[in-house]
Amino acid sequence: MSNTQKKLLLQVENLSIGFTQYVKGTEQRVIRPISDLQVDIHEGEIVAVVGASGSGKSLLAHAVLGILPGNAICEGEIRYRGETMTDERKAKLRGREISFIPQSVNYLDPLMTVGKQVQIGLDKNEATRVQQALFQQYGLKKSDGKLYPHELSGGMLRRVLFATSVRKGVRLVIADEPTPGIHPALLAEILKQLEQFAKEGAGVMLITHDLMSALEIADRVAVIRDGRTIEISDAEAFEGKGERLKNEYTQRLWRALPQNDFDLEFQGKGGLT
């Protein structure tokens, strides 16, 4: 089904994010790491947001979720299902219709069993049953629920993060770097799970610097550089020498990968490092 036939879930237009800082006494300045971001996601679609570290990928996610720090200045338009996302609406949807899979397993509480952590926010009368069903869905044993995070492997912790983040009723999944430096088998498992969310009708924003992994499941790729969206292309355009890609930076980004020209000079000048 083409995007023209799917319902639009999320629209981000002209997003600008700045942070106020004190420099001398009461004198303030504003640093603006994001100046012009654009992205949209439809139901059942996976959009990979790709860029180097510090390009603004995670700030985009935090702006959509409404979890930017208090000194943030957020301008531009964010709409979800056609309606503007106010701070109040973001708080209402966060963890319900919009789920966030964080980058680090350190988001888990080291002093609480993982089973109890998955039960947070669930109806008390159904919490245990739902938690156990989620564990089964994500390949965890019932007994794993009694363990603390330090007692689980990295792969198991990733599954727990999915269980705490993605539940029934979720329509938009935002995954922030869910695949950094992990075993290939676990990488395949995570990509398969994200793909399953899309098959079930949810929109998925996959934030990553791992372009090749993203291309395995993404429908489109948004490339960010220095706080700006410089290109949004179909995943199929990333082929050959990148002739179908529109922006020179994106073309060089593609050719810098090992299986292509392996442009070492480009990797040291703003590539995905």
C-alpha cells in the first residue's frame, strides 16, 4: 500500500530547537543544535532517521515526546493524526499511543525486578497477567520477571525495554538507537520486532547511525546533517553509486560504506561516526 493510501500519523515541519545558557552573570545566549527538521510517518511505515552523532536525531524524538529539558526553546510544527501536539497532548499520548524505546538499558531501575518494572502503569488487577504475556511475546521466561537488570544478559535487557515500552494500543513507536554494538543475532531480532510493529499498523521512527541495518526494514530514510533534514528518500534509492539520491552529502554517505567505495576521507568529515 502506498503512502497516499495510508493515514498520516506524524508530521514534523520546520522544527527548531534551542537551549538557553547563562554565559556571564545574568547574560544569556541561545545555542541552536536543530534549525530545520522535517519528517513525516504514515501508519504501517518505518522511517529511519539517519545522521552522525550530534546531528539532532535524539532531540527530534525528545521534541515529539515532550521530554526536552526546561531550558529548551522548541519552535515549528508537530502534528499527530492531524492535530497540533501541545505539551498537554504530548504528556497524554506518551507511553500510551506513542511509545519510546530508549537507547540505553540504563533506563531500567537497577533496584527493581524487571517484572515489576514492566508492570508500572498497568491496571493493578491485570498487571501480573499482562506482564507475563508481554514476557512471552518478547521471548522471556516467567521466572525472568523475578530478576534484577544486572542478572540479565544484554539481549534479555533489550527485550525488557521493548516490554516496558510497546504495549497494546500503541500507534507510533520511536526507537532511539536500539541496535548499537550488539550481536548480529540480537540485531536481527530487534529489526524483526520493529518490522512487526509496522505490519500491525503502527508507524515506526527508527533513529540510528547504522544505515545498512536501517535499510533492511525501512520504507524511507530521512538524512539529518547539522540539525537540518537534507533529504528524505525511499529506501530503494540507496543502491549502486547512489545515483537516485538527491543530495551530494547523502550520496557520499552511501558511498562511504565498506561495501561501496569506502570513502575514508568522507568518514572523517561528518560521516556516521
